[in-house]
Amino acid sequence: MKRVVITGIGAISPIGNDTTTFWQNLKKGVCGVDLIQSFSTDDLPVKIAGEVKDFKPDMYGIDAATARKNDRYALFALAASNQAMKDSGLQVEPERLGVYIGSGIGGMNTFVAETTKMIQKGPQWISPLFVPMMISNIASGNVAIAHNAQGVCLPIVTACATGTHSIGEAYRAIRHGYADAIITGGAEAAVVPLAIGGFANSRALSRSLDPMQASLPFDKRRQGFVIAEGAGILVLEEYEHAKARGANIYAEVSGYGNTCDAYHYTAPRPDGSSAARAIQLALTEAAFREGELMHINSHGTGTPLNDKSETAAIKMALGEKTAHKAIINSTKSMTGHMLGAAGGIELIAAALALKEGIVPPTIHLDEPDPECDLDYTPNQARKADISIALSTSLGFGGHNGCIALRKI
């Protein structure tokens, strides 16, 4: 079994369109949730989101022709991938370089725009690029083209666990020798009226009119998640390959768990048992030892059901004593829920927390839910000599994923 490390990272998010800005804002507790600016919300029950601000494709080496031929989600993936590859400085044979980038929904902006054309003008006006811009695998395909990655390529779609499963499966591919390096993570751009209407009508979204009181993970006032957009992309590399070229290593990917609730198409299994098993699988593979200080970047959506069942899952996986010692946070309190991109951006946060020994806060956690009684790092970042970091993701369909990181 080969060892796998992180050698490059790239971020497009509601709190920063590069890794440095994203990380600094996380540590400061900056909230990226705001009133929606990109379209009118007059007829919508939800008025807020975590929108990416001031995004310009040409700032990331994306030319105008490419920008015109890609959906917003794919442009986020390209921009973050270009950042990650530049950060890594990776040189590898094309046949040994892969791409595992997923999206929970795919080209939602394109879907809405072309559907509107068909309704208003007729099918003859639909763009010939409709399908290649909309499909959820095209981000992986276009990133592979951009970086001449001719090896393994596997876009994954598991709703809000997409980013985590993409990275976990990339880790396994390198670990078993199918690639020397893989560009991996998730991208999403579904802040559109259609998606907001659907999520709102299923009672999943916060309807707060105050952006500072909307994304409230583990707080008893929580009423739903805040939809957000962006991309979190990492370069995973075989350790000896990275070491030989003197690469900067952020962390070692040391464990991965993947389970399914097999319970309900949107609600999590109430006792958290399947999610607990994903955590246990990751910890076992990472050779976790009792007494090590652990950080968990939780799924922490701010929905009434998730936060309660996730707390139960953590306790079940770790035992009460260890669970209460873990330093947990939800960066969704600052970014909102980036859906298929969440796992990627949150693993970046976990890796940087591990490397720097600083855990970002869960902001706006002012009235803790008694049923969510663990240490969620309320409102202030905390220095901590972490030995192991986890990132957990839970998606519609009962998909559970957990990745474990270690210092190297």
C-alpha cells in the first residue's frame, strides 16, 4: 500500500477566491452569507445565500472562449484546479495523472437558461453546448484537458458527500497504484431560483432574513442550511513521488470511510449509526490511538435533523469520553453549504488546521442545542496541537463519507 499526501490546494468560496484569503477569513470568523445579489428574490421564500463574489475567470488563466463554453460550476472547478496545480508544482507523466472532481448537481445555471429559451422561444434556440455544459462530469473532463491528465478520471455524484467521496476514492486509487497524482475535490454553482425553490419547499433551507443569523450549526435556533457555491480542489500525490521532488506537503491522507444509511432519501438515520461507521472506518485505517488530540470538521449543516444525528454519530464512533475531548467545528457557519463542493473546501480547512495548529470557529453559536453537547469551537478560533483531523460529509440518499488526515 502506497502513502498519499496533499501537495496542492485551491479554493473558490463565499469567503475568498484563493486559499490564503479563504484560510485567513476562516480563522477570523468572517461570514460569507449575505442577501442574494445575482437575481431578484422578490418571489422566493429564501433571500440569502453564500455567493462567490468578484469571480473573474481570466484571473485564473481561463481564456474568454473557455469561459463562454463552461457552466459556472465548471469554471469554479477549473479556477481552483489551476490554483492547486500551481501550488503543487507537480510534474508527472500524463498517463499517471488523474482527475476525480464531482458535482452534486452539475450545470444548473445552464439547465435553467436553456430551459427558459425552449419555453419562451422554442427548441431551435437551445444551445448546441447545452449538454456538454450541463453534465456533472464535464468539470473533470475539462480539468483533465487543461492539465493533460490522461490517467484515471472518475467524477462522483453523491449529493453533499460528493467532494469527500471524490477525494476518498482518489486516495484509494493512488494507494493501490493506479496513479501517481490526482486532481480531486468538488465544485458547485446552484444558487439559482429553481434550486432555491426546490430546497425551500422541502423545508431544508433557513428562511432567516438576517444573514448573520441564518447558518447556525449546532445552535438551538437553527432552522435549515444556507445554500452556497464554489469549489475546493486538492492535488493528492504518492508520498515517495512527492518526497523525491521536494514538494511542500500539507498533510497525509491516512484513512477513508464510506457507508450508506439505507434509511430515507433525504433524512439521516436518526441514531447516526451508519455515519458513525464511516468515521470508525477512517479512524481504523488511520491507526488512531486513544489519547490523540482530534479535530473534526463536521458536516454541520444547521438543519434540525443533521446536527442532532451527527452529534450522536460522533459519540457512537468515538465513545463519550473521546467525543467530548475532540475539537469540532462547522465551517458552514461561515461559507454556507456548498453542496457537492463542501467536502473539498472542508478538507482543505481541516488540512490547514492540522498544519498550523489552529481550529477555525463555528460562528454565531450563541445558544447551543442541549442535544448537541460536544465542543464545537464557538465563535473564536483556537490554537491546538492536533494529531489527527477528520472531515465528515453526509448527503441526500444516505451517503456518508469521512476522511482522516495526519501530520507528516
